[in-house]
Amino acid sequence: MSVVSEPLLTIKNLTVEFDQGAHFVRALHGVDFVIERGQSIGIVGESGCGKSITWLAALGLLGSKARTGGSVRLDGQEILNCSDRALAHLRGSRIAMIFQDPASSLNPVHRIGRQIGEALRLHRGLTGAAAKAEATRLLDRVGMSNPAQRLNEYPHELSGGMNQRVMIAMALAGEPDLLIADEPTTALDATIQAQILELLNNLRRENDMGLVLISHDLGVVADMAERVAVMYCGRVVEESQVDRLFDAPRHPYTRGLMAALPDIDGPKRRLKAIPGMVPPPRNLPTGCTFAPRCDHATEACASRVPGLRPAGAPRHRAACFHLEDLPGGSRQPASPAQQPVQETV
Amino acid sequence: MPLVSVRDLKRHYDIRLTGGLFGRRAKLKAVDGVSFDLKMGETLGLVGESGCGKSTTAKLVLGLIPATSGTVSFDGSAVTAAHDAQWRHMRRRMQMIYQDPLGALDRRLPVSAQIGEPIAVHEPHVPADEREARVGEIMTSVGLRADQAASYPHELSGGQRQRVVIARALALQPDFIVCDEPVSALDVSIQAQVLNLLEDLKERNGFTSLFISHDLKVVRQMSDRVAVMYLGMIVEEGPPEDVFHAPMHPYTQALVSAIPTPSRRGKRERIVLEGDPPNPVNKPSGCPFHPRCPSAMSECREFQPMLASHGSRKVACHLRPAPSAGLIAAE
Ligand SMILES: Nc1ncnc2c1ncn2[C@@H]1O[C@H](COP(=O)(O)OP(=O)(O)OP(=O)(O)O)[C@@H](O)[C@H]1O
Ligand SMILES: Nc1ncnc2c1ncn2[C@@H]1O[C@H](COP(=O)(O)OP(=O)(O)OP(=O)(O)O)[C@@H](O)[C@H]1O
Ligand code: SF4
Ligand SMILES: [Mg+2]
Ligand SMILES: [Mg+2]
């Protein structure tokens, strides 16, 4: 078997269950992903839908209270549930992750240089002057001014955007083939977010690196990803090439998200809220988990869980029983709510 | 006459910078000369990046903190931070909705008690059963169920908690509501529920509001006019469609171009600003935006541009001089 012909990362039927004392609660219900070198994939969905735990589970970072199942293969080799030592080696050198909360991932008591140096020692065996030179190069690479001086600074002396750059520099220290960025810009201002997204995109292209971009922001994902997966309650409910997903979303949840989002362009319209709220993992409805909030739900929806199936375009799949019955094609379903509302003066 | 009128409002903080033996004293100019008017029934959106002074402006307008200089008037009388009888009387007509619904609520009290609290404080003569009836009505109007009256905040979802906060702000039927990032902590689908609710309530009760958000899409949805802040000052103000679709100030242009939105995917030219976010301690001379401005000229470093009228809009930029306005020298 030739290693090169395998996708970079293949996730199959990944499940996660958390130990809640008396019993296990399933939070991830079998998700599949394939990522090729140089490809970017965006993961969107509301809080708690399983965006983070998918990738934490794949990297063996969920701890002993979590039980994971399924398969995660890197270049064809199974890495799920393999030894901590082997995983620790992969993390950083082959796959790097930028965690959702940057404050918790940078150590406040150590200088920036020491933290990047540690990553360089661990993943590339660099120490001393060589490590320092490489750390300086990395900080420069992520667009920080005065990189040599920054090495001596502490995280609290830097702005949020600069700390995020340090995180990215650390993630790049091991020259990974795959970068998983979990909400990399959520805490940042719009103009700083634009800088960081641009940086991530350039790094991906130049290093032929796979990029998984996790975000609750549809706009960020639309901007950055070639493929997009929409998650709801621990499942992928729709996935497609980015343009197709935003031009012709097929799953009622994806459509709901788009109709609920105010826009900066076009006529001002009344927002269409999705009624109800996301159910917690321990209390999922039977059948399609979106059914209680879905305008198109029928009895069938509550009886079985719909699987992902073709949704009218190559590599576009959605998990809904009524794909064929929904108004098709257009970006937003025609409904009275889509008409511009009179502005109140 | 405008309901709310703000003139050259400033709030400076004396701070000590870390480092050195004693730390260097410095001035942090959180709000540095803000003026605007709010007509009855109008919603003014306030946007800008973290630390530009939005929340400080809100607190100054409500008299929650004293101003360093400048004036605020509400319905013709001066709002000051002297919390005397006159302020308390005014205060019941002005309410605030905060960003963090959990932080704004008391976790030990059932939500109905919290919604009724302003009535108990400001209208102590109202009998308990009448107060409860009013709380019930308000809860219905914000989409909370009667059986949720006895719930504690942690038993509700984020969107429901924000409804409680809104219900409490509405309890005294205020004329003026300041909303400081009211939906920032909420998911898209819940955010839309709360924004629609605010729109409906405004339609019904006709209150005036100052709506603060760092999210331009949300501000466009909610506002009749918007003001863009940068380093404690308003750099552009006008109707949302004008400001967001044809921004005149270079900062607004960059800000608008940086908004990720599905509809603009692949179609827009993103202006990526160089440099770090601005620091209100070391406010640059001249135009506060000049170190990051792609169009900065030599006069931008020396003279502070004034907010000048351009039709329905006001802009503070040397590229857009007012026909007759002079320059004011920076200190
Ligand atoms: N250590 C844990 N123990 C128990 N449950 C957990 C644990 N970590 C996550 N969960 C649950 O698993 C579900 C998925 O969590 P996850 O962090 O992946 O959500 P997310 O999509 O990343 O949300 P967010 O947008 O808020 O980051 C949630 O319901 C969460 O409460
Ligand atoms: N009590 C205080 N003492 C010293 N500095 C303060 C104080 N309150 C606010 N500041 C500073 O004033 C500036 C403006 O703060 P403000 O909270 O008004 O910003 P904001 O625009 O609301 O930002 P955000 O979007 O992050 O909420 C910030 O630099 C802040 O650190
Ligand atoms: S005044 Fe000068 S520096 Fe300021 S925004 Fe206008 S052009 Fe840019
Ligand atoms: Mg997450
Ligand atoms: Mg604020």
C-alpha cells in the first residue's frame, strides 16, 4: 500500500461518549471526514454541537472520562486509541491544533520565546541558538513586528491578536501537515480577525498544509473553507463544496441558520429565527434531532435518524428525509419572512 | 428637541503602567469627545472594536459613572453621576441591557422576583398581587412562559436568560434603553429570536435606544442611524445603508471590508490593516487612526480632523474636509 495515495486524514464513524457517573452520554454520533493535503475544511454549527470534541477525540485529547469509537487514520495508519506516546509524537509534528481558548493554552508565567522553543525542541530537536533563530523566523512568519524582542515578552504584554499569532507560530513549529484551528479568531476584533484569517490561508497554500477551521461564524467559514460541514447535535447534517453550500443549502437546519443571520448587504429583512433551542446530548429527541425545531418535519422524521445522502450536486450530502420536498435551488427559501421590512424611522 | 443629547463627552482614567520601580503614570482616554443626539423613538447603533469606548459611553450617558468633561441631557435635564433624587427619578425612565445575561442576574433569586424588582424599588406603593400580574404580562410579552416564573437563572437557556434581562429592563416602561452587546453571547438561531423580540417590543412600546455591538450586521439590523467609534471618538455617523455600503472614513472602509459574510464570499476586496489594535493610553497625535490608515497624509499626523457634515452623514477625516470647517491643532 502506497502511503502517498491515502488521504491525509480519514475519520470514519467517530463516536464520543462521556462518563456521567451512572452512565455514558453520547455526544458525538458517528461522523466522517476526509481531508487532503492543502485542503481547507470548515466546520460550523451552534454551541455544543460537537465541533471541538470531534478533533479533540481524533487527537486523543479528551481524557479518561471520554470513550471514543470508530477510526481515525493518518496517511492510512490508524491513530485512534493508540498509545499516548505515539499520539504525543504525532501531535505537533504531523497534526497541530490551535485551541479554542488561547488564554488557557499559553503559559502566562513563561516568556514567548521559551514556549516556542519548547515546541521546537519537542518536535524538531532544536535547542540553543538554532531554536532561537527558528523561533524568531516563525514569529516573523506570522507577521509579528520586532520578532527577536518579542521572544522576551510574556503573554500579558501582548494583545489578543498577537497572542493568537504566537499560538499559530507554536502550531507551525513542528511543520505540521494538518492544522486544526478551533475558533482561531472568535475573541478578536474584525480588523485583526481579517489579518489572522489571511495569514492562515497563506500558510496553508505555501506549506501545502491541510486546514480544519472550526467556527460558529458562517461568514468566516464561507470565506476560508473549500469544503464545509454543518454539525447539529453531534452529527454532520450537511456537507458540500463551499459555494454550493451557501448558494443552495439543502438541510432545513442549514437554511435556518442562513435565514437567522442578519446580512450587511441586500435589502433589510426581518430575521427568521429557528424556534426552540438546541437539546442537550443527554436529552436528544428520537429520530432526526432537528425535527422539533423543523418546519418540514413529519411523523417519519421522529421515528428514524436520517443519514447523509446525495443532495443534488457532486459531493453534496445532507441528512434529511425531505430533501426532495423542500423548495429547491435558491439560496434562501421563498417565504414572507424574506421580504424586506419597512425601516422604522 | 432630541430625547438624549450628548456633547463633547470625555472620560479619562489615570492609570499606572506596569514596569519600572513605581510604574509610570499615564492617562487612558476611554472616551475622548463624543457628541450625538437621539430623537424620540430612534435607535442609534454604536459600533467599533474592543476598547474603543462603547460601554464607557453607555455608562456615561446613563450617569452611572462621572464624566471627565462634557454634558449629557435627557428630556431637557442634565444627567450627572450625582445619584440624587433627580437622577433616580430620571433613571427609572432609562434602562440598560447588558451583554452577559448570567452576570446581570442574581443566581439566588427566581426570575419573576428579578423582573419585578424595579417595580418594587421605584413603585413601592404597588401591591404585591398587582406587581405579580404586571410581571406575568411582561414575561408573556418577551416570550417567557408563566411556569418559568419560579425558575432560577441557571435553569434557563442563554436566550431565555436574555429575555429575563430584557423583561426586567422593560418593567417600568422606560423611554430610553441602552443595549450593550445584547446578543453577543448567543448562538445565531437564538440571537435572531432576541433581535426580533427587541424589534417587536420597540414597535409596540416605541422606546428610544442606544444599541451597542461590535457586530456590524446586527447593528444594521437594529438601527436607524449608526456611529462608528475609534479610540474614544466617533469617526463616522449616518444612516446604516450609507455608512455600511459606501463608507467614507478609511477606518469604516476597513471595518466594513473585514466583515465575513456568506453573501460577500469571494466577491470583496478585503482591506487588511497593518499594525496592532489601537491603544487608548498612547493615543496618536492628529487623527487617531493615522498609524494604521492606508491614506494617511502629513497633516493627519498633526491635526485632529473634526466630525464634519456631508449630507446625511458626518465624517472625521482630512480626506473629507467640511467646506468651511477649520482644523483644530492637536495638543
Ligand atoms: N469533558 C466533557 N464532559 C462531558 N461533556 C462534554 C465534555 N466536553 C464536551 N462535552 C459535551 O459535548 C458536546 C459537544 O461539545 P463541543 O465542545 O464539541 O461543542 P462545540 O461545538 O465545540 O461548541 P462551542 O461552539 O461552544 O465551542 C457538548 O454538549 C458538551 O457539553
Ligand atoms: N475603570 C476603568 N479604569 C481604567 N480603564 C478603563 C476602565 N473602564 C474602561 N477602561 C478602558 O477604557 C477603554 C474603553 O473601554 P470600554 O469598555 O468602553 O470599551 P468597549 O468599546 O465597550 O469594548 P468592548 O467591545 O471590548 O466591550 C478600554 O481601553 C478599557 O480598558
Ligand atoms: S484623517 Fe488621515 S489618517 Fe485619519 S482616516 Fe482620514 S486619511 Fe486616514
Ligand atoms: Mg468548541
Ligand atoms: Mg463593551
